[in-house]
Amino acid sequence: MVLQWLMTAAFLLSTAVQWNDPDPIPWMAIYGGAAAMSAWAALRPSGYPWWAPAIVAVIALVWSATLLPQVMGKVRIAELFEAWEMKSPRIEVAREAGGLLIVTAWMAVTALVRFAQRP
């Protein structure tokens, strides 16, 4: 449950920092959705349907799959952490894909935990 609260906070922060993005609405929606699912799982560990976070995971995975071809082999991992501001569009796309993969992974964990608990 503590991890769910930590991820809720991380996803809420991710939602907030999208405000000044050129296209904030889809990014705020995916991070906000992940935050909502994490909070729901923290508040009611056996009261959320497994498929709800699974849907968020699938959306994030498909979205990241559309971005990854643009950056695979073109961005070094170290470049992602060299500066906070956007240095180049390819680094921004790589960061976006990475964020989506984090959402995918955590929502998959959240869905699988609940799926394993179902009666």
C-alpha cells in the first residue's frame, strides 16, 4: 500500500508538470489516470477491478510503442538526465516514452496484484 501511495504522488507530480507542455491534455490524462488507479488501489486494495489499471497499462504501452521507433538507438540513456530542460526533440520523445513505460509497468503490477487476489 505504501508503494501505491508513492506512485500516486509520483503520477500526480507528473500530471502537474505537464501543464506547460505543448500538448498537455493527453499527458495529463495518462498520468492522471495512473494516479487515480494507484490511489484507488491504495484506498481499496481489494475493491478495484483488475481490468481498470490494465486498460491504463495497455493505452500507455501502445502509446509508447508509437514513440520508441523515433528514439531507439538515437538517444543515449545519459542524455535523458543531463539537463531538466528540453535540449532536443529526440530527448523529449525519449523521456515521454520512458514515462509511458513507467506507467505501463506500474499499472501492470497493480492489475496483476488485483487479478491474483480475485475470488
